[in-house]
Amino acid sequence: MTDSTQDYSGASSYFVEAAKRYKKLYIDYHNRFDELAALAERQTVRSEYSKGGNLTGGYYSHSRGDLYVGNCSRGRLCKTRPKKDEFDYKYDFDADDRLLCTTYMTCRDKKRRISDKLFFVYRSDEIITLAFDLPPEQPQLDWVCHTKLANGKIVSYESARMTADRFHYAEKEEFGYSAEGLLTTLKRIVYYEEFVGGETKTFILNRDSEGKFSMYAAENVLNGIVKNTGFIYTVGGSKTYAYDGNDKPCPVRGKEKARKKMTGIDLEDYLFQKTVPIIEGWDEQGVYAISFLVYSNEAYEYNGVSNVTEFSVSCNTEDDCSHAPPLSEERWNFAFWRQDMTGIISADDDDEGMSVLFHWYKKHGIKKIGYEDPGTMYNEGMKYIGKGPAGYYELLMAVSNVARRLQLEGVVEKRFGKIPIIVHDLEYAWYVRDATENANPNGEADLFLQAHKDGFPD
């Protein structure tokens, strides 16, 4: 496949560059079907199956075309392998739960046969998808797709139609997310050779009370000309939306499978891996302290257990506290902070972090979660000496250890310099001092500890 077979006169600059990229991928992979199939077979440890659906790639497609295309859907997953191979898609996964291969089945002359195979090549935060058509004679690579990830979410998905002598077109989807990580915008761009500027539609996504989508098309552009704005679209074929509540990238794991997978994860390692990208993602200027809030509330409930403990992270800047005095309550008391928190462990039956925490409780024999004996809460002078409800103090110290690791490994200093991580509740009980002192082994929290000891005198 060479550029000499195709005339680029009048084509957009994007089309020309995309053609070069995908032609190189075509050259690299079009003769490697047998190698890719053998590799997928060796690495496969389990398979899943689905019926129905017409989105390229089936249930686990990286595209979200089912949102904006009518009668387009992902189909449904099968609980077990259907008898007599009566499934439409088969998905093969490796030991790390990565999708290796998708097999698409069709029925011709009352016989089911393999129509297409998709192989996935993982490159850091990129996934290359290679779609081979399987005619009777020789597999043909006719689609090449490129998925980009950021912080575990799909930020763009591009698919290109290929043949041996020509690059036909590319279709790209770009996704925007809210601060809570929910999908809010979807931009669809189609590049044909004859389009100077491509065809672009941008959708704003709104959710109803059940989390289902309605759609608002902000703009429709063809060859650089705005054709219309303000159109209201309903969701396409997947009216109930196939993704989970966090809009995680495919493959989307089922809730029960996700919980089962969490059982072998160490709590502190889990919290460390969750907090690092959050801290590294803050781009505010003047950050002077990080909050690790560990808090229980009788209103919090998880799987029927009340008064469970949540954990969230946030930061505060000099502008947020109006450059308050060094030992002031405005600077150090969380009640005065902006409290723009990111939850790591939340009181929700479907929360992954809470599932990890409860497995950790079970492993360490921590029982009666949420219960606190009134007889051990106060001393004779009515000073609180308790450790919070069962499960609270244990999580507090685990969080403190995670903060200590973040300081020792330079994660915080590299991003903001030498600043403290304050591990606390809303009352600043006695154990806040111990947890924060442990969390900051190089004296990062000395000023906070002094202010706390002196009762915030400024």
C-alpha cells in the first residue's frame, strides 16, 4: 500500500495525516492474522458471549455510536455460553482482564460461521484495534481503530476504513467528562477525502433522574460551514445506556464480577493507586495543603450496614483561604475550605472502594462495622477518648500510611513542593494529630500540628 495509489488533491490536512498513519498500521499488520490469532489463543483465560447488537465490536465496542445512531445497540451479555454456538459475539480476555479478541458470528445458509475477528494491541494509554474480515479464501484487514485513554477513561475513539490500495474515510468520537467523571459531551467527526473540513456534530448529554440520556446537538458543521444549532436528539438504540454509572471505558465489567475481582487487592495499595492520579491532576496554583478526610455518619449505609466510613481527598490554595495567617483556623480548619472533594471510598452499594474496604475488614477480622460502645467514648472529664465507630480508626491509619508513602516517594513534593497532607475528620479529634504526624515524616505538617495544638490562635 503506497501513497501513489491515492490522489489527495482537495483533501483536508487531517485526512492526509490520518491516511499516512493508518496506511502504516495496515502495512504493519495486514499479513499478521495468524500471528495475532495464535497470540490471543495462548493468552486467553476466559471468554464471554453476547447476543444481538449491531455496533462494530459488539457489547464491548469502544465506540458510543449507540448513543447517537438510531436502532444501534450493543446487544446483551449471556450468563453462560449459549448452546450450539448460538451467540453473535465472543470475547476473549487475558489474565489481566484485558480484551484480546472479539469474534463476530453470522448465519448463512442456516449455518453459523465466523464473519470477523477483532484483535486488540495495547500501547500504554492507547489501544489499536485490528478488524479482519474472514472470507473463505484469506482474512482481509479492512478496519483499523485507535482508542486513546486518560485516567482510565476513553477520551477518543477513531475508526478508519481500509483496503489494500485505498484509505476511504475516518470517523472519530471525542468524549468530555464532568469533574465527577460522568460523560457530558460527545463530538462525532467524519472525514471523507472530498471533505475539506470534515463533518462534525457535537452533542451535549443530559441525564434524567434514572441516569438515562437525552441529547442536545450544540452544533452541526459540514466543510467548515455551520448548518444548524440547537437541535434536540433522543438517544439512539441504547435507550437505557449500556455503560455503568461511572461511564467507565469498555470492556464494562458487571457489578458482581467487579466485587469478586476486588477481594485480592491490598487496601493501602488500592488507595495509593487511586490518589496518585488525583494529586498529579490538580493544576491549581498556590496549593498549600492536601486534605484526606476520613469521616463516618449515621446516614451513610453500605449493603445494609449503617454508619460506615467514607474517604475523600481535596486541596486548598492560598487564594481559597485569602492568604490567612500561618496558625489561623481559616487556613487549617476544613470547615473553612472550599471542600471540592473527590471520593475514593463512598457509601454506595456499587462503590468499588467500599467493596475493597469491606473485604479488607473481613480479612483482618474487623467486625460490627459502624458500632461504637458508648461506655468507651468519654473519660470522667467528658473528653472524647474513643476511636470512632468500628472500622473508622483502622481505615484512618491505613489512609495515614498511604499519605506517608506519598510523601516518602515524593509524589506530593514533585507536584507542589513540601506541603502537608492532613488526615482528619470534621471534629479534629485526638487521633487526627497522630494520623497527620505519621503521614508527614519529614515535618511537612509541623505548622498545622502547631496550630492544632494551640487551638488555631491567629
